[in-house]
Amino acid sequence: MGIFSRMTDIINSNINSMLDQAEDPQKMIRLIIQEMEDTLVEVRSSSAKVLADRKAAARRLEQVEGEAVNWEEKARLAISKGREDLARAALQEKQAVEEEITVVGSELEATDEHIAQLNVEVAKLQQKLSDAKAKQKALVMRSKTVESRIKVKRQIQREALDNAFERFEHYERRMDTLESQLESMDLGREVSPDLAAEIDALQEDDRINDELERLKSQMGGE
């Protein structure tokens, strides 16, 4: 792709659309800026050559215009000396020089148009570059803002998690306290529940035996 074709593509491109479609907008805009800067360097280098060619064409035009005047003067001199043949030859040379004047003049005019168009497109490209750099600055600021907000959110979430663990540990300690209180209520009880039941059963047996003896005694008396 030629320099000017690439420059036109850049000028006509929609930076916003390119950024919307990019997976990494910051990387994309860096590439866009680099492309624009490289193109500007190449365009200015080519412009210098075009301007040099124009100066050479302008000098050539001035030279051939001087030659045309010179041949006409020679023709006048030949006529004044009665040498019409020489005058005719001088006018033929003048005509050939005038044809070159026309060609060089056309080239110079085309070069001037090229330079004028080049100035317009370079100005547009420079404006595009300024816009891209402004967007790059905005993207960097937005990126920093987003990163800062993400950091704050993560910190808040971490603090919330820490608070949750603290509440859990608090409840766990409370349960430990309640269980300890419950266990303290059983302190000093040397007789186990099973032993107490066995003793109660012995007492019950004694009462039954006493009641049995009483009945036997009554029945024996009768």
C-alpha cells in the first residue's frame, strides 16, 4: 500500500468504531497512533522531495522562458540584418522552447495542486493524530479509575469476609461458654445417674421384702 493511500485510509477511518471492536482498546489506540506517526514521517519525507522537484521545475520554466525571449531577440536581429532565413530558424527554435514551456508549466501546475492537496491531507492526519492522543489520554484515565474502583471493591469484600469470620468466631466462643456453663453444673456430682438408679432399686427391694414379711406374718396368725 502506498503512503498516500494508507494516509487516506487513516483519515477516513472511524477511530471510535475501531476501539469498540478491539479486545484491548489501549493496545489498539497505541497501534493507531504509531501508524499515524510513521505515516506522517513518510509523508513529510515524500513532501520534501515533491517540494524539491517543484523548485527544480520552477527554475527550468524560468530558464526556458528566458530562452524563448532570447530566440525572439535573435529573430529580430536577423530580420534587421536582412537574414529572413536565420530569423525563421530562430523562430522555429523559439517555438520548440515554447512547447517545453507548456509542458514544464503543466508539470509545475500539477505539482502545485499536489502540494496543496498534500497540505490538506497532512492537516487532517495531524488532527486525527491529536484526536487519537486525546482518546489515549482519556482511556488511560478511565483505566486507572476502573482499576482503583476494583481495588476498593476487593478491599471492601475482603473486609466484609473478615467481619463474617469475626462474627463466626464470636458465636463459636459464645457456644464454648454456654457448654462450659452446662458442664460446670455437673461438677461435684460423684454419683453417676446409673449408680443412683441401682441404689433406688435396692431401697425398693427392701420395701417389697418388708411388705412380704408382713403379709406372711398376718397369714400365719390366722
